[in-house]
Amino acid sequence: MAVHRQQVRCYAKPVKKSKGKGKDMEEESQRDTTSKRSKGVTSDDLIPASQRIVASEEYKKAEGKMQTALEWFRKEVAGLETRATGRVTPALLSPVRVKVPGAPDARGVRLEEVATVGVKEGTTLLVTVFEEHTLKYVEQGIYDAKIPSVTPQKVDNRTIKIPVPKPTVETRNALYTGAARTAEDARVQLRKHHQALLKKENIAKHSPDFSTYQALLDKSLAELDKILAHLKKTTG
């Protein structure tokens, strides 16, 4: 009996190549890199360093202290300017401190705390104390203030008059000299506030942020010089 053999050919199924696989892997790698770079970036990183500095609490505190020092100097100079122009106002006696017994401050109290100050005929100051026993302390306080051309004269147990002559050239020069000394004291205070700020923020001269802090001091010193220069024009 004849046996017929049938030959069957088997073919391997061709493997399809993923056309976009390499490209997809590359894009995924790029996304991972971008994601890593974006991590750790906050809104603060997008703000310029100078803006972050001036917005800091310590910077604002130092700026406030410097402004206070400048305002104090401005008021002192305003009083000197009034005297230099010959105008008679109660502000002429603003430097006076009265050392009454029991005062909480060893430097004394301000004159307006123990007396009123008025102007008579535009040339004379009248000081009237609230209590008679303080008159001698007020009189001594006026002497101690060493205000040029200001000499107290007792009228009665509660009143002191102070004739104010027109300022001479020597008087105006003395006023400016006194203001210049006061300005130097103010400069020292401004520099102290600046140094304290640098210390708190741990900023050295070679720091890239130093210029921002220095600008605050330079601005304050320039304002002080401007105030003093204006007085110089007034005193001639």
C-alpha cells in the first residue's frame, strides 16, 4: 500500500517594528529633564534680588530708623533756620530742657510740659510756667540750652520774657556751625543703622547684594546733606 507524504511549510510571522518607539522615548526623556529643571523653582526665584532685599523685614526696619533720624535732624534745622531769618516763634526754645525734681528723664522735660510760650509784638518771647516753684528751673534750663542771643529776664513769679534781637552775621554763622555738628551726629547714627542691617543679614562688602544695601545709606546721607545745604543758603 502506497503512503503519500504531504509536506507543509511553516513560515515565521514577521515582527512588526514600532515606527515611533525611538522618537517616543526621546520625547519622554526631554519631558523628564524639563520636569526636573522646573522642580525647586519658586516664585521668589523669579523676583529680582534687589526687590527681595528691599521687601525684607530687616531692611524695612533699618530704613524706618534712618528716616526717623533724618526727620529729627530736619526738625532741628527748621528751628535753627527760623532763628537765622529773625522770625520770633516759640520754636526758638525747642532745645530747652527743664530739670525739675522728680523728672523721669535725667536730661529734663521739654519746656512745653511745664510752661506755655507766646510771642509779644513779634520781637519778644513770653514764658509762663504752670506752677510758680518751677520758674527757677525753667530759667536755668533756658540758660543751659545756650541758644545764641537768648537771655531770660524774670518778670514775676510765673513769667519770663526773652527779647530776641535780629540775628547778626556772627549769630547766623554760629547757627550753621552748630547744625554742622548736629549733622555729623546724625551721620554716625545713619551708619550705625546701616552696619547693624549688614550684620543681621550677614552681608559682606564683596557680596553681590552689597550695592543694594549701600544704596540705602547713600540715599539717606544725600538727603541729610541736602537739608544742611539749604540751611547754609539761609544763614548766608
